[in-house]
Amino acid sequence: MTTQTMETARDTRTIRLADGDDWLTLCDRSLLTPGRGVAALLPDGRQVALFVDRAGRAYAIDNRDPFTGAYVLSRGLVGSAEGRPFVASPLLKQRFDLETGACLDDDDVTVPVFPVRAD
């Protein structure tokens, strides 16, 4: 494979997060690994956990685990239940739907989700 072919195959999109009426650029899509999360610090001090699934869809949820208060959801295990993508907290293993933020193990708990796009 030539260098030129490798360059063409790279994903050059950027991950952007809704920020009021604008979109905040977070990182290049190529820096994200499907099935693994990364944390991003927003200008206002909040943390988000970014994920890309194996189909290439991007998700952003709050990085704070509501059960422990620790900022660790970006380090959780990614999976799916009944076709819904989730991340399981690395601490107590509660699962959070990546599309809605709902806890799949406790109906009274949610985490904020953020609109995200890759373009």
C-alpha cells in the first residue's frame, strides 16, 4: 500500500458538539477508536465523554458518574442492549444509554447528553 493510498483512507472529519447556537470543535474523528471513550474539557469547565461506535456514529454524554460523582464514564465499557448503545461505568457498572443518557439499571437516574456531529 502506498503512502498516498493510506492518506486517502484516513477519516478527516471533525467531531463537533452543540454549544448554544454554535458548534464547538472537539477533535479530529481519526483520534477516536470505536468502542473506546475519551474525555474532553469544555470551555465552561464541564467534561464530556466522547464515543464512536463501530458503525461510525458519534455520541457525547456527561463524563460524571452520577452514582459516585467521579468523572470516569469516558473510561467505561461500551456495548449494546436490545440494539441500544450504552457505556457501563468502570466503577459500579451501571449502564447509560449513549443516545438518551438514561440509566438502564435505575429508571430514576440519567446523565446529560450532548448533540454531536462529525463533519
